Amino acid sequence: MTRMMTVALLTLVLGAGALGAQEPERQTASKTEVTSAATVNLNTATIVQLESLPGIGTRTAERIVEYRQKNGGFKKVEDLMNVRGVGEKSFLKMKPLITVTTARSERAAQ
């Protein structure tokens, strides 16, 4: 889900005009709830899914996929910081939203 779609969905769900002065705080909390319900698996996510993470644009999403292909996938979520464009600060923002699991075929082979 793109950021724009997420914002549009939140606006629709929360009723943008009805929130008054508390609107930004509620939108942030609800966006976290909506996003954390669907964590992104770094080993299987598409570029579009990776772009839904905070601070990840198209080029960084492409680098994540390249890293995954070259290194046989991510072993732990912290490996994401090995990708150019992902620093500790941005990693900490997205850490609750990401996961690393292996595909079924990889698990069966082990």
C-alpha cells in the first residue's frame, strides 16, 4: 500500500474534519495501528510493499531487493542497515513494521 493510499484510507476512516486540533496525533496513532497489522517481510516483499515503509523510496526499495538477491536474503531485520540509504535512525522507525522469515521452499530444504 502506498503512503498516499494509506493517508487517504486514514482520512476516510477517521473523518478528517471531525478531529479538530487532535487530528495529527490520532492519524499518527491510527497509521501505526494500520501498518503494524501488516508487517513487511524483507525476504519476500515487492518494491511497492517496501515503499510503504517510512523513509523508503523507490531507489532504496530497489537496493533492498538487490541486497536480498546478492546475499541470499536477510538473516535478521538489523541486516537492513547494510543497505545503502538505510541508517540507524530510519531503521528504528521501521523496525516494528518489518520482519524476516524464510520462504516455505527454503525451510523445507533445511
